[in-house]
Amino acid sequence: MAQGIAQATIGDSEFDRDTTVTRRAPGVYGVELSEGWTIIHAVNGGYLLALLGRALGEALPHPDPLTITAHYLTASRPGPAEIRTETVRAGRSMSTGQASLFQRDEDGADVERIRVTAHYGDLSALPQDVRTSAEPPAIPPYEHCLGRGDAPDGSSPIPGSTAITDRLDLRLDPATAGWAVGAPSGRGEMRAWFGLADGRDADPLSLLLAVDALPPTAFELGLMGWVPTLELTVHIRHRPAPGPLRVAVTTRNLAGGLLEEDAEVWDSEDRLVAQSRQLARAVIA
């Protein structure tokens, strides 16, 4: 993590405060969507997934998300919301649940924003055997990557009104940041060191944020518009070790105005701790 950043422990971080859920009834939780996790005017999809993930962790008998899939139905806005959960199945080693987030529209009607289905278990109880051909992404050292204020004009290299960037410690691989100076590579890749700005170490819930926190790969394809998520599936593979994460995202196919993003998240011990795939819509500016 960057030098000079105070270390926040899990529980007293802004991320924890802004993902607090308050039980109103069995399976029903009140939440407040913070304006601090918005990109332009939209609430970040990874932050929203972490909120629903916390509610499911409260409702289900197992603590950790193993796989979680969200369909984003309508755009969420900062302000009050309600999460309604349902236990689909509760077994000895794994439980399954679903959850939806609702907000009131101007007419007072409930509008469903997101619908989630997830399997939960205990990551610490999983077998430790690892057989993999996956390798950590090749990212330059943290101090050689680009953070806030490193754009040529002294601004953030991430365009637009992005309140979320003030809450993240993102350091972009220069090889995937050509779009920030008007020279996108065309390769559809994005890589970065990732952490929370207050120094809080990662846990399974913050991994749900990490997979959706980098600038869109569409930027490196030369498309500088809004890229709203339609569907996002995340697999949590390990509880991450303390220290910054490395995130690599790739897009292989953009067609019909839709693109996929495949993400990998690696911890400080070179373990693959999370994987995700999302389908997003490319709205060309």
C-alpha cells in the first residue's frame, strides 16, 4: 500500500460504514447507498454487489460468498434502499440465497434495481490443494504505475465526475492507460494495483468491489462512453492475504454494442483470490 496512508481495520473503514445493513424484519435490510461510490451519477456496480453480499451474509448460515451473480435491472441512485433476501437452501457446508435491492421512485412505487443469486460457504474450511495453470498478471511495481494526479494536466487519469476514485487506491499499469492521453492501445486490457484509500485490507466482500473498480476496458478500445453492467458473476476463491491486490481485466469481443469483461484478482501471496465475468453495454460518447 502507498506510503503515508493510515491503515484502517476491517470494521472502521469507510467501505464498511457505507455497506452497513440494518435488519428491519426477517430477511429484510435497510441500506443507504452512499454518493461516495458513484461514477458520474451512477452508483458503482461492485459497491452495490458488496452491499447485497453483506445482507446475504447476515441472512444465510454461512459467512462467505463463493459465487454470486447479479443482474442489474435499473440504475441505482444514492439514497435509501431496501434489500430483501430469501434462503433457498441451507446445507451443512454451503447455503444458497437470493436477494433484491429496491428503491422508491418519484411516485412512491418500489423499483427493483438488482437481483442476485449466490452460494455461500466458509472459505477457511475449503481444501488447501491448488492445481492451477493461472499466473499473476505482469504489472510494474506499484511506484511505477499511475495514480490520482498522474495525468499530464495533474488531474486523475480517470475521466468524469468519479467520487469513487477518492475512496480507492488505484495505480494503473501505464501499458493499459494509453486512453488517458488519447492513445488507446486497442487491446481491451486494463491492469492495476488495487486497494482502499484508507488502507483497509481486502476481504471477500471488498473483492466484490475490486472486480468492478477499474476503468472500463472499452476505454483501451477507444470508446470513451458510459459502460453500464448488465450481468456480473464473481467467484471468490480464497480469503485474501493483507496487502495490495493486482487486478487484470480483459475484453476479447465487442459486438452489437455489448462486451464482456473477464477479471482476475491476485493477492500479495500470488494467489488467485477472485475471478469474474460481466456483460456490459458500450454507450459511445
